[in-house]
Amino acid sequence: MLKINNITMKFGGVVAVSELQAHIDKGEIVGLIGPNGAGKTTVFNVVTGVYAPTSGTIQVSPDDKLVDITGMRPDKIAKLGVCRTFQNIRLFKDLPVEDNVFIGNHLRLKEGMLSSIIRTPSYVKSEKEMVEKSHYLLEKVGLYELRKEKAFSLPYGQQRRLEIARAIATDPKLLLLDEPAAGMNPQETKDLMGFIREIKDEFDLTIFLIEHHMEVVMGICDRIYVLDHGVLIAEGNPYDIQNNEKVIEAYLGVE
Amino acid sequence: MKKTNNKNLIKQAIIIVVLLVGLLLMNLFMDSYQIRIINLSLIYIVLGLSMNLINGFTGLFSLGHAGFMAIGAYTTALLTIPPDLKVVNFYMKPIVPFLADLNMPFVLALIMGGLMAALFGFLIGAPVLKLTDDYLAIATLGFSEIIRVVIINLQSVTNGALGLKGIPQIRNVFIAEIFNVKPQINLLWAGVSAIITVYLMIRLMDGSYGKALKAIREDEIAARSMGINLFKHKVMSFTLGSFLAGIGGGLLAVSLGTIDPTLFKFALTFNILLIVVLGGMGSIKGTVFAAIVVTIAMEGLRFLDQSMDLGFLVTPPLPGLRMVVFSLILMMVIIFKKDNIFLTTYTKVRGRYAKN
């Protein structure tokens, strides 16, 4: 699904990510962990096209064919089926909840701007489908009742769910979640884990997630990559990672 | 679902018919000064909405409106002035032969004006829309000035600083004859344009593209991560906005009968910006309301420019005081109300009475 080949990302003299090699297979849930400033979000930004990597390539295979997306525009990458959420929630704050999800559908719209003004039958049909899909997703994340509220008025946990719903509306094959459990209490975190599994099965997703809650990472990830100062220090299943000395060292330091 | 749709359609049709009949009645029973003001407010509705599309809905800080209006106005004027009047107009330097005999009906000329403005909007937008915020404002402002300077210097096409005179005004001759009154400027053209623009804006903003534009305004990074092609959508919005600005410019040219480059200075953009900010960035209702109020107030406050007798002293005439007052109002609104003064006041007033 995703292949990261020797990615290096430098900002001036700072090396945020160095020679990262990683891959994600279809249907996996893969975690990316590491201490603060390890370069996790930079990896996401490189994969989704926010930054073009200094060197290395990224390939995705939404449908069996491997496509090189290195340095591609974010909207094109999204169209290929790679969508993300943001660490510091980026909703369309002043728009209603339902419009946030609706906009996620926009990239699949085939009709042009003029037909949206004239309301051609094919546009009306597409719009109806988009609304239905948005409502279905809103029900899925438990926000249907709140669909008319402005997005910023939702509590934190619901904003995160809304962001995930918006991302799913783009029909992704690969979903990147940047700290989905940040700021959630234990109960919410538990719900979230169930929720991630559920959407993965229902929408046939492959999930790549950054998380600090070890509970989440250890609970749902098939494999985990550990970054420290931009360097990959470990890779493996949750059990191996928990017992990996380098990882413990990176997190806790050495005596 | 189907039924409510039909009901809505009927409701919309009734509103439009009532508006058109209202305009017709105003056309018959008001004097030419009042009609002129109403005509101007209708034109300002078109212009305000076109600017709101770019600035308010898409969040592009563009100040190039006067330039696009100039293109629309000159195109419409050149296409409607009869050939013999063109000869009179261009006495300094004859008009290029290609334009000398070109003449078409007003509606076609108006649409051509819009299309020309849209073409320039597209050409200018393509490089400029890579910029954001203040840089975009400076670049568009610059382009609008460039257009004006080009118009001044393109003597054989635009008649330069002399401007164009004798643009045929559209009068309601037919209706006036039936009711046996003096023919006036026909309000229907501006009226129909305003109604179409409002309708178009409501449709657009309610649909997928309008929501995508709003998403760009809200958060560009999130919007492009959701697969919205920022550049394409910005150019579309900018081009459509320019088209409407061109239409507004064409209507203005026809209603004034005379245009020259000084008309399309930055002050004109400022007037429209005033309407957009007062009415609320991203509010269709607000813009319509503000366009009417501001246009009427601009005329109503004309006494400020003249010499005033305050009882204890007589002030000398101060041309331009009116605009000072408007600038002050704009500043106050921005400081105290952020934007959307009309709508917030309206909801407040309504809220107060609706509670009990």
C-alpha cells in the first residue's frame, strides 16, 4: 500500500527525518511512535505532499499499481486515496458539521462549477449521494444530531471524530491519523480504539497512525515503527517494541 | 422531498415576480433622480456580490475590482455606441477600423463586457493567485492600476483620457408609452442582473463548489489535504468574480452614459469593499442590504459636501467630507463589530423581540 524508500527531509541544517525506510501492507494498522520532535509528523507531511522530501521516494498502490507520489501536490495525493487527519485539529471551523464532511466528498465530484449552478440532473444526483454519504458518516461517528452546529462549537473528542469522518469522506485507501487520541480520557481512548478497528473493516482501510498513548499503539497496531531524532531505531510487532532496549532508551534515557 | 422543492420553486418565483413588478412600478412613478439612485444600488448589488465571492467566500484579499469593472464598462460602451457617435468621440485620434463599425444590442454587449473581464481575470489570476494575503492585495491593486493606465494610453481604442461619451442609455420607452409617462432609465436591466447574480450566488454557495471555496477560506492546508485543488478553485472563483464585476461595470457605463479612466480609480474598489465589509464577508443577504443602504446614504449625505449653516457659523463647502464620514464608519465597524454589522444587529433586534 505504501512504500517509503530512503526518505530524508532537511530543513536548512536540521535533519528532521533521515534515510527512513518503511512499508505498509494492505489492511494493516501500523503505528509510528517516538519521543517529541522525533520527526513523526514530518513523515506524515512528506507522505501527504505538504513537503517534498530532500531525497528518497514514496510510492503508493491504491489499486495494485505502484504510483510514485514523491513531491506530488497534496490534492493529487488525496485523489489517489491517501488522506489524513491533523495533530492540531484542522477543521473548517466556521462551517456546519455536515458541511465539513460534505467537503470531503468534493474531490470525487465529476461535474463542473457551471453545472453546480445550473443544477443539471447529474449534478443533483451526485450532490444527493454526497449528502447521503455525509449523513451516513456522521451517524457512524455519532455526530448526526449535531450536524447543523458549527464545527468549532464541538468538544475536543467530537472534533477529532469529525476530522476522521471528513477524511473517510474522501474515499481513502490509506488513512493517516496524526495522534487521534491526543487529549482524550481513558474511556474516550478505549472507544476510539474500537472505532478505528470498526472503520478499518467497514471502509476497507489501511491505517498509519502516530500516537503517544501506548495503550492505543500496543492495542491496535499490527506493526510499529519507532523514530528517534529522525532515525528509525526499531521496527516490529508491539511485543518486540516493548522489549526493545533502544526504544526504552529513547523514551526513558540511560542511567 | 419533491413537494417542498416545488413549494420552494413557487415561493422563489413569487418573490422574483414581486420584485420585478416593484421595479416596474418604481420606474413609472418615481422621478429620474430617485430612479438613478435605485439603479445604482442595483448595480452595486452585482458589484458587491462579485467582490464578496472573491474576498468574502473564497478568502482572497483582492483589490483589483475597479480594473475589471473598467474592462467591462469599456467593452460594453464600445460595442453599443453607434458608429457615427464613435467618429465624434474619437476626434483626437481615429478609432481602430476594427471597432469603428462594431455594434451590437445592449444585452450582447453587456455579456461581452463580462466575458472580457472574465478573460482578463483569468489571465491575471493565473499568475497572481499563487500569492496570498497582503501580497495578493498589492498585486491585484497594481493590476487594476495598470489596466487604468493602459486605457489612458490606448488612445485609438479607448479614446484615452477623453473618455467615451454618448453611451446609449436604455430607457423604458415602450412601457412609458403605454402608461403615458416620460421615459426613464429602465431599471429592469440592472434589476434582472441583480436578481440573477443573487440567485447565482445562492446556488453556487449552496452547492459543492461553494462549500469547497469556503473550505479554502477556512483552512487552505486542510482543504488541499482533502483533495481540493486550491489553485483551480481560486482561479474559478476569481474568474467568475471578474465576470460579474465586468457586468457591473457595463451596467454602470450604460447608466452613466459617459465613462473615463478617472472613474475607475481605487476609490471605486473602496466603495465596493465598504459594502462588502459592512454587509459582512461571506454574506449574500448582508451584501444586498448594504449595497442599497450605502448607495442611498452616499446620496443622502451629499449635504455634508456643501456649505452648511450651523446657526452660529457657516462652514465653507467641503467636497469629499462625505467620503471621510464613510471611511470613519468603516473604521468604526471594523474596530467594534468586526464585520457583518447589519446582520448582527438584525439578529440581535429580532432576538430581543422573538424571546417573549
